[in-house]
Amino acid sequence: DRDVGLVGTSYWKVKVETEKKYDNNKTSEDIKDGKSPSGNNNFAVMDPQNTPLKVQANFMSKVNTTLQIGLISLGIAGEISFVV
């Protein structure tokens, strides 16, 4: 349930920010025609190359991921009798 909410909210936020980006880049002719700058009314909301939002991992999240993968690896290796 929580995951569906997170994905839905993320999609909505990206859609709102993408529409703002297109609205800011419209020319007066685009506004008159009701078109986006690319020439059509359809644009990809979840297009990673054109979204105005970027996600960048900070150092702590990288350390956390490394520790989690290491812990899982040790747990798997512990199941093998000649490793321990």
C-alpha cells in the first residue's frame, strides 16, 4: 500500500514539474496553438532525459548501501560451511 502511494505521488510530482518546464519554455505561438515546444500535446512524464528533477545519492546513502550489501554477502557466505 505504501509503495503504491510513493510511486503514485512521485509520478504526480514529476508530471507537475514537467508541465511547469514545458509551460516556461512555450513561445507565444505555442500558447496560441495549445502545443508544447516539441510540437505536440503529448509528452513523456517519466522520461529521465527530459525531467527537470534529478536524484543524486549523498555519501551516507552510498555508505548505507555498501554496508547492506556487505551484510547480505556475509549472511550468504555464512551458509557455506568452508567459508566460515
